[in-house]
Amino acid sequence: MSEILKKLSGQGVAIWLDDISRERLRSGNLEQLIREKNVVGVTSNPTIFANALSKGDAYDAQLHDLAVRGVEVGEAVRALTAYDIRWAADVLRPVYDASGGVDGRVSLEVDPRLARESEKTIAEARALWWLVDRPNLMIKIPATVEGLPAITQALSEGISVNVTLIFSLERYRAVMDAWLAGLEAAQAKGLNLASIESVASFFVSRVDTEIDKRLEQLGKPELKGKAGIANARLAYAAFEEVMNSERWQRLRAAGARPQRPLWASTGVKNPEYSDTMYVDQLVAPGTVNTMPEKTLDATADHANVTGDTVRPFYEQAWNTMAALKDAGVDYDDVVKVLEDEGVEKFEASWNELLESVTKNLVP
């Protein structure tokens, strides 16, 4: 096992794999990554499933059966994805049990076409929770304005939630408020708060991709590659504020557990940057870093894990954000563009997935 990954885990960072496929499951690769790479969770999204379905023959038998049964394409996609998620959840069950239900989690996203519809998102979350039927499942709900009430409602019903597509600090604070409201409602119903887990997926590399593009246009290349990490560090500062609030302390006393910040989109897009920068510069206790396998391998090989690289740098992060504003970067516009693009990209992947399954639903 990589000493670097051991050290990273020792700093309080849970290592999750940002990928899933049936081939990875049936080959035993996920079990191997748990043993050898300290992987303690898995995240999925429509793009990951679209890629998995396009390769190999792992889904052929189930697709044939679905076709023979005449299953409608939407239900077929649910059946295919739920199969993988259940399998991954069973593989990770020992991790879940050993961590007292904190890790060993597998995330499944609601249909991204519902991102702007609260009621339908809630209904889909309930359906997926029932369909997969594993205690270590997390339902991914996007942090759109319409997603916020769905997050609260799902949590209030005892559904563990991975809040995805968070880009802005303001929206992250709204997400934490929605989470707290959900736990308060669950407590009022008499539910066991310790069984309700949540993470908040704060996207990192996409922030740099968008802001770097704008910095080139503004003639300020010296600020490139700094925004994503600064933004994430300030998100952790906001998280700490909530953890110190009386509202949270009351829920904690009732058995609730923190909604951990999860660093998502940690694969480096710009080859000029270190391929582990979104790992070794975002080390903080009580966080999750979900990595594509390429980033996981790079981290195991040469990441520079030196201790907490978030809390000592709050002032630097504020200064970076101030410099970006002075340079003419419109933060509010950046995060709006990123959220819209994020929803559109997942919708496109979902449609690709539907098209692929449709072609295969021929007996």
C-alpha cells in the first residue's frame, strides 16, 4: 500500500474513487483499490455511466434480459445503474461497518434533467433509495436553487445525500442550511440522526478552467491556477463556522454527524499544473477527496502530503480572491456559468446514456 495514501488518510482525508463500471466490479478491481489504495468510497455520475456502458460486454446480458422483457428505456437505465451501485455498496460494506457508517459510501445521482424541478427530484431520490436498498447508499442531488428543498426533504426522510455541483461560497452556505434543516426535520420525526450521512461536493478544477480562460483575456496570466484552491479553502472556512454554531451543536448532541466537504473535479485539466495539486493543496481533517483513477495513481506515486494545507492559508485565499476581483474576474458570473454548464454536461451524458441503452434494447 502506498505510504503517501496512508499519510493522506492519516490526515483525515477520506479517499473516494470517482468512477464505477461493471467491468471494474466483476474483475475485482474495486476490491483491489480498497486493499491497496486506501479507497473507502465511490462516486458516480451520468458521464461515468455513459462511458462504462460504451465499453466492453459487461452489460450485455442484463441489456438482453431488459430487451426481452420490453422494459422502457428510463427504467432500463435505473436497473442498469442500480445493479452497479448495489454491487459496489456490497463490496464497500466492510468499510462502512468498520467506520461506523461514515465511509464505505456509494453515490448515485438523480436524473440530471430534473435539476430545476424540486418535486420531481424528491420523487426520484425516494425511488432510487428504495431501488438500491443499501444503507451505505448516497443519493446525489445537485445544489441548484431548486435542489435545495429536495436536499432538505430527502434528509428529513432519512435518505443520505451527496450534494453535487457546488461552485460558489454563497450556494455552499445555502447547502449547509438545507442540510441542517433536513436534520432538524428528521429529529422532529424521531429518526436516528447518526444513520443519516451527507457530503457536500465542492468542485475545484472547473473553477480554474473557467477563471484561467478569463485571466488570459484580461492579460493577467500570473493569477492562473490559484482560484480553485482558494475557493475550496474558503469553503472549508465556511464549514468551520457552521461546525462552531449553536445550531449544529444541538444536532451533534442528538447524534448527528457533520456534512463533510468533498473535493470534486480533482483531475487536473491543465498539463502545466501539478497533477496532484487538488489533492496535496487541499488536505484538511474531516474531508473527502474523490479522485479519478489517474489522479489516484499520481497521488499514490508522488503527491506531497505535508499536513494541513487548508486552514493555515485562509488569509492567502482571501487575498487571491481579492486579486481576481481587482483583475476584473466576475466571481458571481463565473459560478453561474459553471453551474449551468455542469447541469448541461450531465444532461448531455444522460441523453447519451439513454440513446446507448435504447439501441441495445432490441431483443
